Amino acid sequence: MQVIAFDADDTLWVNEPYFQATERKFCELLEDFLPHHTVERELLQTEIQNIKLYGYGVKAFILSMIETAIRVSAGTIPASAIEKVIAYGKEMLNQPIELLPGVETVLESLYGKYRLVVATKGDLLDQERKLRKSGLEKYFHHIEIMSEKAEDDYRKLIRHLDIEPAQFTMIGNSLKSDVLPVLNLGGHGIHVPYHTTWALEKIDFKIEHENFRQVEQIDAILAFL
């Protein structure tokens, strides 16, 4: 049976808007030290440097915000501000799960016809919590929470599922993480754009590949699956 894998954040449920809303609050918190756009740039640079240490997700984001606050304030940021940053992170971790339109219809339609998989990256505990709260866990044959989504990571997943790359289809909102690595391995990639994308997930070129499709909304995949 062929495998269809789904990214989680901003493919199955809302995620990036919570990060952007928190980033705006963080920039406001530091406005006495630097302008908003400068704080945004400093935070992104910190996140890039910390990915290899902390990976992805809310906890990594909190640590990067704290580090950025200390650096841009030259160590003068008060403990009360650090407490606020931690509170922002806890608020993100306690957000309700908002499924994106068409997701449950798609999973109900595909369930039993394909082996369905979640292939996502991020913090293990947080992603497990979101999946549990989403009510979608029952549809999936396998859950893979990855530290990174590069070709080697997908190769290991495909090997674990005991299939050929051509039998694997990945659906997600990120061309960089969800589509390109899978196409490079000989699998299929379906891009479902989300209205906002993290800067590190953007690419600046157009994909031309026989195994690539793009749909505007996730339930459109039912027309050809």
C-alpha cells in the first residue's frame, strides 16, 4: 500500500501565526533598546545559530528570545522581562489546536486506502501534545517527529516504512522541508501553501518536477489521489 505523509504545523493545524504574534510582543518588549525590525533581524540570526543546538519548536524559540534580549540589551534586561518571555512561550504551548479547513475530510477520505503518516519536525513533547489534542491521531499508521527534514531524514523514514521512494508522497506547506528533499529521493511532493511562512522555510526559485503538484487547499488533493 502506498504511503501518504503529512506535515503537521500549518498543514494540519495553525502554528506560524502564534510565533509571529509572540515575536511582535517580544519586539515591543525590547523597543527601548532597538527598533522592531532590528530586533526581528537579531532574533532570526539567533535562531539560525541555535538550530543545531536546540532544533525547532517553541522551547527553542523561547531560548533564542532570551539570548537575544540579553545580547541587544548588553545584559541590562531586567529579570521581569525575562519572566515575560517565558510566559509568552508557555502561552504558545497552551494554545488550542485549530485544524485547517478540509483536513479532517481529507483524512477520512484517505483512511484505509493508503497508509497515512505524520512526518513533522519540532519538539517531541510539544508535537505529541498537539497531535493528541487535535483528535487526528486515530487516522495515522505512523508518527515521525524529526529533528530535521533533510534527504537523509526522509531516506530513513522511507526505509523504516519498508517502501520505495516512488511509493511515498509528502504533503506540506514548506517547499524547502516538505517537498524538495522528497522529490530529490524520487518520491512525490504536494505543496499546500499557507498564508504565512517562516523566513527559514522560504526558497527563491520555482520547482519544475514531474512528481510535484501544488494545490491551493488541502482537500483539492482528493481530485487526483
